[in-house]
Amino acid sequence: MDFIKFRNLILSSEVTLMGKILVYAKERDYAKYTSTLAEAWRLSISGLSEALIQASYRSESIPEIGPDEDFSKNKIAEFGVMEAKRHRSRGITLEMFLGLMKYYHQSYIDLIAESDFSTEEKVFFSQYIKRYFDHVELGFITEWTTLSESTKVQNLQAQNRDITNEKNKYLTVFESIYDPIVLVDQDNRIENFNHQAAVAFADTNVSGKKYYSDTDMENTFTWLKNEIDQFMKLKKEEISIEQTLSTKLGQKTYVIKLKKMMDITERYAGTVVTFSDITDRLEFERQLKAQNEKLEYYAYTDHMTGVLNRRTGLFTLEKELASIKSKSLSVCFMDIDGLKYVNDKYGHTEGDNLINFIVTTIKEKISLKDSISRFGGDEFLIIFPECSYSEAEVVIRSIIEALTDHDNKGIDAYKHVFSYGIVEVLRASDYDLDDIIKLADQRMYQNKSNKKKRIDKRT
């Protein structure tokens, strides 16, 4: 008989065997007395399989049973002895254990029947497994019957104390969790909620309120029932939603996670709902975003005038030069006249007012595609994409006229005047960036010089 193949089949079929025993346990109603967690079932299969493999190493003959067997010392029966000690302390009856063990046995027989062993091998290994389980069960019975009734009662009392302590530990942990938690059964009825949920939604500071006094919270969580209905329709294990709720602690924004209870036996088919409070985090993110926007604004903007700063102005000009197409680009370099005079006579605040008024007027006259940047204290660069020299000149003249009209009203004790120089670029290859600014600057100084000469002639 191919014991190597047999052992490999047993060792590689843990998941399959676990699935088979779970089906039997659910069908025969054993599941309601067993663990809801997958690991407990996996360990039981793992233990049985390991003991079976070890038995096969000790002997490849069917382990028959003799009349003088001492199952308390029988190597094959060791697993049954160990399980008897464990299950007896949990309050499991002998009949219940042996009944479920028959279905563990059947799961292994099913595995052999579904394998590709020959008919002869299937008969042999099925018999081998049958005798293996006979040893396990007899070992279980032997250990079980060694205790007196009084000792069994004492063990059960100790186990009841452990169960009570375990329950109290669960309640303590459940009530101590910082986030609100709600447990909902398969009919969407609230089974329990922890202390944080009570504080937020039931206006109570008494822990265990729902567990011990069965506080009605159905009306409080009407909206939650709708969410759970939608969750159940999605057939998913878990979902997350973000929702702002009015709570007893004020308006709070939560990430609400709905997750099916992890019950492999399907005995508890409800939903665990957790509320993660992200109100403070969202406020922090809002402040951080505002701060970053402010930093970004100042990284690209002149803080006094609100126009682009020198670095951004140069970057913008470089970008526009690279994208010149069929129509030319015009650049105007301008310098405010008389700023030093205003600063010296009326103070720097008035000097700032002079600059800002001129900049505001410029922004009113240029188009949305145009841009203005501050190059220095009283120097500015205006970029006119897809604009000829003459078209740019028209815009500049309209700015000068608007400033002149304002000055003619005599509102301020000083004039709002600037000098300028315009350069038209037909192709990107005509000038590099420094050449354009240098030429525009030269023309601006020429404009300033011409105005000074005209003034000198009049005087």
C-alpha cells in the first residue's frame, strides 16, 4: 500500500477536511455547541491528521484492537485522551463528543473515497482510518470514565468560573474600546453597543447599559438599519462609509465600518458596526490644506500686491516663449515713476498705496490670459500672449488714461505714473529670456528719459 501517497493526501487536505466536518456539524446541529472561529476547527483537523500520520509511521498494518489493550498508554489513543481532558473541562458530554467524532471519522472516509487510490487501496485505508478512530474514541472513553462524579462536578464548576471570567473580560474589553461599536443581529436588531456608543448616542455614562438593562436604541439607529440593509444586499464581507452625524457630543464625522461577524458555523450571522471618529482629523487636514494653500500662494505670489512674484513671472515668460505659435508674444517692462518721492514725503504706506492702485488698474485692463509679475520694489513685467506690439500698446495706453483720469480728480496729493518698454517676439528663437527683459528694460528707460526731457523743456 502506498503510505507515502496516503500521508501526503492527509497532510495536503486540511482545508478540505475542515470544510467536510463543518458541513456535517451544521447539518446535524452540532455547530451550535462548537467554536465559531475557523482556527479551532483547523486545529482539530490538524491534531487528528498528525496523530494519524504518526500512527502510520509506527505501523503500516491496520491497528487492530485486542482484549487487553491499555488505552491510557496506547500511543494511537493519546489524541483521544488529550481531547477528553480538554472537552470534559468545557462541559461537553461524552455522547456529544463521540457523536461529533463519528462525523470527523466520516470526513476522512469521504476523502479516501474521493481520492484516486485503487479500489483495493481505498478499502484498506478506509479500514485503517476506521481502526484509528476506534483507538481515539476508546482512549477518550477510558480517560473520561476515570474521574469520579464529584471530580467532574468540581471541574465543571471551575469551568463555569472560567466562562464567567471570560464573559466579564469580553464585556470589559468591549466597553473599554475607544470607538463606538454596535452589534446587530441578522434581523437588524441591535444586540449590544459599547460604552462609547452609549455616550455618543444614548446620552449615558453608565457602562454595560445595553447588556444589563436592555436599553432600547432601535429608534436612535434607524438610519443604521437602512445602511445594513444595503450592506446585506451587496453580499460583501465588509464596507466603509463616511457620514456626519448629530451626537450627544455634538456633530461628529465618522468612518463607519460594517463587517459580517466572523462565525464559520454561521450561528451568529449579524454585523459588527464600528464608528471611527475622524472629526478632529478632518479639521486638522482642513487647516493643513489652508496652510499649504497659503504657503503655495506666497511661493508664487507677491504678498503686497497679490500678483506673481519675480520667480513665477520668469517661469511664466519661459513657458509662453516655448508655446509661441502663429501669433506673436509681447512683453512690457514697467517702472513706477516718483515712488521714492512719495515714500520720502508721505511715508511708505502711501508708497504702497501708489503701487497697489496702479497694479489694480493694470489688472482691470489686461485680459485673463495676460499676466503681471512684480520684479522689484517698483518694477513690473506684463506678458501678453498672442498679442502684437501695437495691441499691447493699446492696452498700456488704456491703463495710462485710467490713471490720468483718476489723478485729474485730485483725490491724492501725488500722481500715478509709470514708464514702460514693450518687446514683441515673433518666434521663440528671436530672443532668449534675458534678452527680452533686457531690451524691454532699455525701452522702459528710454520712455522714462523722453518724459523727463519733455518736462525739462516745459520748465
